[in-house]
Amino acid sequence: MTGDIWQQIFNYDNYGELLFLVRNSLIAGAMLGLVGGVIGTFVMMRDLPFAVHGVAELSFAGASAALLAGVNVAAGSLAGSIVAALIIGALGVRARDRNSIIGVLMPFGLGLGVLFLALYKGRAANKFGLLTGQIVAVDTVQMTWLISTCLVVLIGLCVLWRPLTFASLDPDVAAARGVPVRTLSSLFMILLGLSVAVSIQVVGALLVLALLVTPAAAAMRVSASPGLVTLLSVVFALTSTLGGILLALGSSIPISPYVTTISFTIYIACRGISALRIRAGDKPSGPFSAGEEAGLPSAPDMRRPSMHLR
């Protein structure tokens, strides 16, 4: 019995031949790891892990509706993500309001998704894949859409990087300095919605947090430098996605358990490193706030007339 279970989890018969079949998935995993690692840093800075799950639920509803209607699932997922992102970005500027809105949207989106899947009479694998991901789900058409979307997200983050960092670390001071905090919030939520939509294609709606939150959370346990946190977050996300794909290839298990297990293991290791550094007397590492740790001037310096962070 135990042997049969391990055979399902780890089976590397004809691994070389199977590896060729998931070439697109490996490329997709690399792109998603890059995007997830970068945008995940801002997700943690802005305290938006809950929002990621909320957007994922409506993205799932959009993908389920597209599956039922027989149209492009990726387009449906994208539409659901954008709708959720716009609602949260427009109505949820304050954390309390934002969490309330997300708490309302999540069950609504999940309920719609379940309804559409219940009405769908096609292959069960298609239903299951929306929730947990599919290792061979990325064909050439989806690859083009995925890469294009990832490039849009990365370019958008590069353009918004400095003012978005400022507004994420200290929104009150940023607003006082004339930074359009509300507009940045809406733009970031759109980029987050795009990231969620493409991530669902590989890891599924239920486990998207493992790609967009956990790597950045782990990186913040071992560094307070925004540049190093972003780099580590990307490395951790790439390790999780590519490692998950390579492990899942030799089994009959969906990809998501492998991705989440690797991601969680990295997080636990980073927490252990952080604890050892604290015991050794080093300054605790963790989610950086406004100030020198984030590579920006401290809050009092930001109020000086000579500072121009726009």
C-alpha cells in the first residue's frame, strides 16, 4: 500500500521523454516565478496577501464561466481578476475597508465558480485543473498570452517602482509629498490581477498564494534590503515553480502540492535562519518598513523640502 502511494508521488520511468513534453510548462514556470517573486515583494509591503486570495477567487469564477461557455479559459480568468482588482483598488484603500470587501468577494467568487463547474458537463480534469493547476496545460497559444501578460506586469512594475515603493512603505507621507497614492493603488491592483490570472494557469486558484506571497514572505525573514528581498523572492519563486514542475512530471499527482511544499520548506528554512541570527545578536530581519532599511530616507527626512520622491 505504502509502495503504491510513493509510486504515485515519485515515478521517474521514461522521465527524459516526459521532460520534452513539458517544455512550455518549464518556460511558463520560469516566467511566473520571475513575476511572482517581484510582485510578491510589493504584496507583502502593502499587506495584501488576503487580496491575492480574493482576486484568485473571482479569477476562478471567470475561468469557470469561460469553461462553461466554451471560450478561452485564460481570457475568462483574466477578466475575473481585473474585475476583482478594480473593485478592491477603488473601494479598499484603507486596510479595514479592503479586508471587508475581500471577505465579501471571496465567497461570492468561489460560489459562482462552483456553480459554473457544476453546470459544466465536460472532462473532470478541466474542472480539477482550475483549482489545482495542470502541468501540461500550457500550449503554444497560452504560452504567447502568458509571456505577453508577464512582460506587461514587469514593465508596469519597473515604471511604477520608485513611487510605488514610497507609497507602500509610508502612504501618509507619500500622499503629503504629492504622490498619487490612490491611483498607484488601483494600478498596482490591476498588475496584481494580471499576475494572479496567469499564475492560476499553472498552480490553480486555490494555491496561488504559494507563488505570489510565500517566496516574498520567506525573503523578508532573512533580509531587510528591498533589493535583496526582491532578488531572493525571485530565486525562491523560481525554485518552487520549476522544482514543482520537475517533481510533478514523474508522478500522477497535480503540480500544486509540489510547488507549495517546496515554497513552504524554503519559508521554514528562512525562519530558522532568522531565529539563529537573532540568537547570535544580529538585528532581526523581517518585513521592512519606512526608513533606511528599505533604501529610502526615514519618515522625518521624507518631509524635508529638498526631498523629491516622485
